[in-house]
Amino acid sequence: MIQDIVSGTTVGALYVLLALGFTVSLGIGDMVNLAHGSVVVAGMYSVFALNTEFGVSPYLAVVAATLICAVLSLVVYVLAIEPSRRSGAGHREQVVYTLVITSGLAIAFQLFFGGDLKGLASGGDVVSLAGITLSRARLVAFLVAVVVCAVFVIWLRYTTSGQLVRMTGRYTESAYAMGVPVRTVFVGVFCLGGALAGLAGGLLMTILPVSPTIGLDFLLIALIVAIAGRLSFAGIAVVGLAYGIVQAVLSNRIGGSNTALVVFVAFLAVLAAQKLFVGRLAARRA
Amino acid sequence: MATATTTPAPAAARRPRALPGWIVLAAVTVALYAFWGALPAEHVPTLITGMVLLFLAYSWNIVGGILGELSLVTMVFWAMGAYTLVLVMNSERSAWLPLVVAAIAAAAFAWLIVVLARLLGLDGLYLAVFTLIVYEIARSLVIASEPLGRNEGVILTEFTSLETSAYLLIGLVMIGIAANYGILRSRIGRRWLAIKDDPTAAEATGVFTGREKARAYAISAFLTALGGGVQAYYLGYAQPGTALSVELLIAAVLAVYVGGPGTIAGPLLGTTLVYGLSALATSVSTDINITLYAQLLQYALAFAIIWLLSTRRASRLGLVSWLGALVRRRPPPPPETAPPPADAGVVEAVEAAAPHEPGDVVLSVRGVDKAFGRVRVLRDVDLDLRAGEIVGLMGPNGAGKTTLCNVVTGVIAPDAGTVTLAGEDITRLSTPRRFHRGIARTFQSARLFVSLTVYDNVAVGGAGGAGDHERVHELLTRYGIDGHTSSADAPTFVRRLAEVARAMVGAKRVLILDEPLAGLTPQQHEVILRGVREVAADGTAVLLVEHLIQAVAPVCDRLVVMADGAVIADGPPHTVLRDDRVVDAYLGSTAVAEDEEVVGAADR
């Protein structure tokens, strides 16, 4: 049980990281990226390819995956977000176009890497503390995720540049009138979200195998964590960790498919509870 | 300027008859059935797969395109049909009646989803997420279910013929097209498009959004379930990979969006584009990778088109709007405005208006309070409107004028107080119900339904009787805007007139105009105010929210002034405008010069 909770916490921290990426796009820039899960998968495949094809060490590959996913997000922005912003359309178009990119990326992964599960050759190093064993990869992933989340939130909250970014999202027209390069800020925020997804994906690759179509699963995780966490940093942290732990504890007992069922139903219950007790569904701004 | 007398509606301006469209549909259906047998056999499977996608696109277009709701739960309905058909046929019974029953069950399930989404207050992204989660729950249940064969699904034991599948699909596709066509031609389609463009304005125009959404979802789900059944019949099995395929839904959604959401030709154009290349690829090669490359190429092509269209104006309708722009006629010139305004024009107009004694109190607002968070926007507001009376509602920005309109029309609920219409307490009634009881309004910012023509914008709220058509037509002719079809590209004045006309059609008892003159020229003011006087002369109470006192004061029987959420003055224009508190609240104590000018205008 405690073993499950510990390993669930490490995965949960990665869920927080990937949901954070989704949330900054939506919360700051009001941009919906349903290709977010596929970007996570792209990060995973990047690490896999760099490690197995070119012998790059996994953690160097994770850094590269972060950059690759930032660039990939730029492509997603140009393809899916830019047209809907330009024609003044709202979330509807963004949802459709980014869903299509999800589908397209799944096909591309299938073409380049094949349809089967791919995993890294595990190092097998194990850290043992007070009777709980934890693979070194999980420990590193957990620490990196926690540090990056903390640094990111501190940057956004307490530095001048971070506040400028947030205020550009909230008061776009005023920011534009004051000479802030609004478009660049939005593109930057979107790519930053993608970079976080890539980082999360890269770290996930060090502990989990990958297949072309799991992007939808990561998207669901990002959506559930971000929305149940009401797009607030504290909310995301709590929901993300809880998700990881519940998943680890339950899937060993009732199986993966039933666990998913429990999580989805719980999510709908949370939505209903939020509606009942808070009134509005999700704070739109982070 | 068109005269106030009603000219008989010219035949050309009426809505074109639907008959030719139905004849074309029937002819195409007959032709497809007649020539299908002559097709080379190797192309048949490709075409069938294409028709499956086309049918799903048309089914989804009803909710996603016309109503504009991003429902991702669609594949659950599809699976309901697919699994029902396979399971029933495997038990050696005729599956067609059970399939229809499954489709009805799907419709009921869709209705339940609308109710749930409404209870949770979901729209836009959150609705898409909600429906996606419902889909995932259903998928988990199917995969966990032994009778449904888990991941492997269930296989039809009976042999099914390709030919029957094809004939069934042709029929289904034509039914799908006919359903879309029928909806778009009818008043139902008008209402659904209005909901897509602006749900709040739609409710204020008498559209019951909840009821209409439930209808759209149910019809779409019914058709979708039939499609799932026929696909399973064609494939010979139902499994999560096909019956619950997200990829199939995404392709259909993309087809609708690229082709033109909420149009009759859009899904067809889009499907041709989204499926054409991979159809070509499968017909030249059996290599799965070639098909995958073709699919990727198609998505790239679709995005190229989306990108190009987004650089154009009015690209909401995808390829359809682009093709439409190639054949569209130039819009008619903007309407002539009122006769040149001599200084005496206003005075004459006031005198010309038939003097009328205000009748009984129609609308009565008593003790209304409203707070947004800690800000009290309305404080103990009382307001009476009498039949045939024109009341000007004034006040500085933030005084609570628009909030008061929202309380009267039911867009927001007051914290305390009552709203009574002709003796009936309507405080708790929904906005559309109030519209049908005779309260109609315009909004501060223009809120025309851009997917609808000018005629349909004005007609959307009516009951749809023959008298309505005459009334709408009379208003359009009177305002000289009957020649305009597209409401999206119309000039500001035309849009404003259309909005005012839309409210006038519904305003049997109370007409509320929120800043109808903003941004218009004095000549254009005259056109609108003349209409207001005519409506009042027919016995409707008019509430005019306006900053332009000079323009409005001469036509008002009474002025009501608000400041900081409270009514500070209520009476005949010349008394109210001399009221010290009004001058102070509205103009500031130093604005003496303007003060004189305003009072002068009221005295004239």
C-alpha cells in the first residue's frame, strides 16, 4: 500500500507537470490545446529515439525532448490556434483543430515508430529507504518535476516578467496599447506549455513504455487535473498528486480499466460538486 | 426611405420555395440506386467507407454544425446501434426493428446528456470535455463487458452482403442529407443557428434553448445509432476499434468544419476533401503505410485550406463560404435614411405623432435589488410602464440601466423584488417565456445572428404563422432593408434596424431598446424613433435606454433617471431635466452650458 502511494506520488508529480502546461495555455492565453497529450507522447518518442538510435543518455535526451516539443507546439500554434484567433472564433475551432492534430500525430507516430509498445532499457538502479524501494528513474523524475513546477510558478507569480505575461493574458488590449508584443507573448506561453508537456513526456519515458495512441490518455489526464483543479496552481498540484496515487493504489487491486472508470466518474462528481458549492465551474484565469 | 404604408410583398423577396431542393434530392437518390450496380466492384468498399464517414458527418452536423455544440459523445450512439445489430442478428432474429429501438434509446440518452450538461452549466470547452469523459466512461464499460466481447468485440455469425450494405448506406446518407436540409429550411433550423450564434440573444428572442438543444441532440443521436448499425452490418462485427473509434469521429468533425459547419453542402465537400486522398491511396495500393501517408497528407491539406480561409473575412462557413463568395451577388446599397433634417423636423414629428393617453400599467417593477459580489448594482428600484407610453431611461455609465433591462427580461434574476406583467408575477419566468408573453428587447452591443439572413433574424422569434410572415415583411419593407440577405456583412445601420425590427415583432406588450441610437447619424436616429412612436401608438410600452438626451427627450412621455443603482427621478421630461439631482448625477455640477442645451431640447 505504502509502496503504491510512493510510486503513485512520483507519477502524480508528472501529471501535475503536464497539466500545468495545459493550464498555462488555457489560463493565461485562453488557448485550448487538445493536442497536449500528443505533445507529451512526442516528448516520449523523442527520448526513445535519441536514446536507442543515437545513444544519447536519457536525461540529456529529456532536455532535447523539451526543446523539440516547444518547437512542435509552435507548429501546433500556427496550424490550429492562429487561424481561429485570426477569424475571431473562440474555443470551438481550437478544440476541433487541435483534436485533428492529435489524430494526425498518432498517425505520424505509427508511421515512424510502429504500433507496438516501446520502452527504454531500464537501468534497474533502485533506491531503498525505510523499507520502501523506488527506482532511481522515478526518484529523479519526481524531483525534476517538483523543482520545475515550483520554479515555474514562482516565476509566473513573483517576477516582473512573469506578471507581465499574466497581465497580458488578462488585459490583452491594454497590454497591446502599452506596446507589449502581445502575439509573441501568446506564442511564447503556448510553446512554454508545450515544453512542459515535452519535459513531462521525456521523464515519463524513463519510467513507462510508449505507444502511438496513448496521447488521448494523457490529454484526459491534463483535462481532468486542470479542470478539477479549477486552473489554479494549488488545485492542480493537489488533484494531480491525488490522481497519481489513486491510480497506483486502485490499478493494482481492481485493474486499469476499472480504475479509469472510477476516475472518470469521480471527475463528473467533482464537476457537479463544484457547480453545487462554488457556482461557477472553473476560474477562467490562472 | 420606404413609406409607412404597407406595399404588397414582391414575390422575389419571399423565401424561395423548398420544392426544387427536394426534387434534386429525390433525383440523386434514384440515380444512385440505379447506377450503383454499374460501379466497378473494386471501388465499392472504398465508396462504402466514404459513405460511412459522410453519414456520420451529416449526423454530427446537426449538433456540431447547426446547433454549434461540440459533442464528442457521438460514438457512444454509434456503438449502441452497432452492438445492438450484431447481438440481435446473432440470436437469429431480424435486427431492423431492434436497431430502431436502439436508435430511440440513443436519442433518450442524448436527451439525458443535454439535461446533465444544463444542470452543470456547461458550454464550449467544458461541454466538449464533459461529453469526452462520458464517452470514455462508456468505452471503459464496453471494454470491461464480457457479453460485448471486451477489446475483441462481437462478430456477426451471419453472412452479410456488400450489396445490401451499399443500398442501406445510400438510403441512410440520403436520409441524413434530407434531415439536414429539412432542418435548415425550417424554423427549427433558424432557432438552432440562432443558439449557435448567441444563446443569450436567442433566449431573449423567444427561443427555448434547453428544449431546442435536446431536440437537436436526440435527432442526431437517432441517426448516428442507425449509422453504427449499418456499419457493423457491413463490417460483419462490432468492436471498440470501429464502433467507438475516435479517429472516425475526428475525421467527420474535421469534414464538417472544413466543408462548412451548419450548411447543407459542407459535410459533403468536407468528406470529399478529408477522405478523397486516402480513398485514392487504398484503390491504388494495399500497403497500409501508403494509406497512412495519404491520411497525413489529407490533414495537411485540410489545414492548408483552413489557414487560407481564415485569412478571408466571413470564413465561418468553411469551403461553402468560399465557393459562395464566388457566385454571390453584390449586396444592395444601404437603405436611404430619413428625409434631410430641418431644425423643425423634430417638432413636426412630435406634433404629427398621434397624441395618446397612456393606458393601464403593463409592466411593474417593485423593490428590485441586485448585487454582483459586493457591488450593489440595483437598489430598491421601482418602475412602471403603461401601455402606449414611451419612457426614456437615462443615467451615467454604471448606473444600472442595462442590469434593470436584464432583470425585466429575465437574463439575470434579482436578489429581491418582483416584476409583474399585466398583473402576472413573472419574476421567476425564463427569458423565452417572457418573450412569448410580449416582452422583447435589443442589446447594447449589436447581437444579430450572423448565421441567419436578415429576414430570418427578424422572423426567428415569431410563432411562424402566416401573419408573422406578413408582419416581418412589412417591417423589413418599411425600414428599406428587405433587399439585404446576409446579416454578417450588412452595414451597421442595417444591422441595427434588423435588431430593432426583431424586437418589434415580439414586443406585443413591452419593447426595451438598449441604446438603439449609439453610433448612428441624426437622420438614422429619426428612422428608429419614428418606428418607436408607431409601436407605442399600437399600445406597446416602450423603454428607451439612451444617453443621447437631445434625440430621445422629444419623443418620451416620461423620463426615468438612475444613478448608482437607484432611481433618482421619474416624471415628464421638462421637470426631470431641471431636477438638480439629475443635473448633478448626470452632468456634474459644473456642466452648466450642456445643462442649458439639454433642457432646451426637452422644451422644444
